[in-house]
Amino acid sequence: MNKTEDQFDRSLNAALASLPQLRPSAAFSSTVLASFKRERRAALAPAWPLAAALAASSAAIAAGAMSLTFSIPRLATGAAKAVAVLEAAGRLALHALPAPQAGAEFSAAALLAVALFLTISMPRRRDTRLIGAKS
Amino acid sequence: MSEPLDADSALVRRCLAGDDGAYAALLERHQARVYSFLLRLTQSAPDAEDLAQVVFLKAFRSLESFDLARPFHSWLFAIAHHAALDFLRARKIDLSLDHEDAAIDPADGADGPERLAEAALDGALAERLIAALPPLYREALLLRHVEGLSVDETAAALGVPEGTVKIRLFRARELMRRKWEAFEKDETREVPRP
């Protein structure tokens, strides 16, 4: 190490050690803490808007499926209604929820499972159930 | 050093127990260090403040995953490092290390070259030498020599081996020395006044 390098290293060490700590704006702390509190409140809030929307859409789909006949025009109508109901439910959920909710996916899966169960297990109109059966 | 570490651990425990005041205390203790690091890395006060907010919110959200045996500040700097790299990549800022001769203009400071020559290597010139470094060298130098992390803490924060940190530090100092020598030469020149 020559004299210049040595001089530089000493000067650099002194200069770096003397660099001041810089502070953010006065509102920084309160902004961070307010954002964090808002997040926590949202996470603790009940997920009822999502649950209500999903329950409504699932019930509508189940009801639609129960009354469905297997004619192609009615099938198309039923599918269109189901899509419309799901889309409305999705919009409602997105609008109502400030942040992703813990357990929302689980609730959605459970409600859809209930709707599917109702669709399969509840008695349908005779003319839809007995398609292909011998009269 | 153990007293601040204990203080941080105690505050983290209080946060996890639901004490809102402990979050404010942690923020107060570390906001200047994190903000300084991000400001010197990004060279933009609004961006540094936005990034510092992201860093603290992310830290508070994932406080349960913090290992109480580790220094809290080096964990924060690891989060800050990732946030800063994401930011620099989003801004299409080159993070490669193959442009070591990036120019630094002695006349671009508020003081002017004559003043800088008189002041030798003072804080203002050091800030400009740091700003001229490639970001990956800059952050290693900032963590090690400005924020006072050890080499292994710096390596942990940056997610690289200690050897890589040492190489980056060595090259950062070399680059800064070359820029500084350029300033020294400028000192001997007559600088025309406008």
C-alpha cells in the first residue's frame, strides 16, 4: 500500500464514519403505524360480505341446477344465469373486502361444496331425473 | 452491542404480545438507519421513504418469523435489500458490475471543484463517491462501513457469502480511490470561473 492509498483509506474511513443518519419526514412514523393498524383491523374483520355473497351465489346455482332440464336452450340459460350470479358475487366480494381475508378461500370452497352437494342430492323434477329411463 | 439487541428482542416480544406502543418504539429506533441506507442506495428521498414504509410494514407483518437470536437491524436490512433491488429492477437500473468506470463529474456538486479540493475527502465528497458506485457495491459499503454491520451480518443481509462481501468492499474502495485521485488531479488544474 503506497502513501496515497494509505492516505485515502484513512480519509475514507473517517469520512464514512462521519456521515450523518438521515431522517424521513415527520409524518413517516404515523403513516407507517396507521397503515399497519388498518391492515390488522382488516384482517380481524369478519368475512361476512364474502360469505354472504358466496352463499347467495351458491344457493342460486343450486336452485338453478335443480330446476334445470336437459334441453340445450335451458342448459344454456342456466349456465348463463350461473355465470352472471358468480360474476355479481365476485364483484360484490371485491368491492366489500378492503384486503384479502384469512380463510376466505376456505369459506368459498366450503360453500361451493355445499352447493354441489345440494345440486346432486336434492330431488329434481321428474322430467329431468328420468331422462333415458324406461317409462 | 448486547444491550440494544436485548432491547430489540424485548420490543419484538411486546409486539407479538399485542403491545401497540412497542411497534412505535421499534420504528423510532430503526427508521433513521433504514431510511439513510435506502436514501443513499436509491438517491431519491421520496422513493427512499416509500421503500422504508414497505420495509417496516413487511417486517411488522412477518414479525412472528423473526429469530430473536439474530440482530433485529440486520433482519431489517435484509428486507430493505430485497425491497431496494425490486425497486431498482423495476426502474430498469443496471445492477451488473461491469461498468466500474462510471463517470463522476467533479463539477456536478453544489460546492464546485475548488471547494471540494480544499475539503479533501469530507462527508460531501464521500456521499458523491458512494453515489457513483454500482448499486451492488454501494449497498455492501453502506451496510459495512456506514451502518456498521459486521462482514457476516452484511453477508446475511445481502444473501451472499462473506467472500463476496469482501470482494465487493475491496472493489468499492478501489473505485472510490480512483475517483478521489481524479479529484486530486483536478485540484492542481486552474479552474476557469464563469
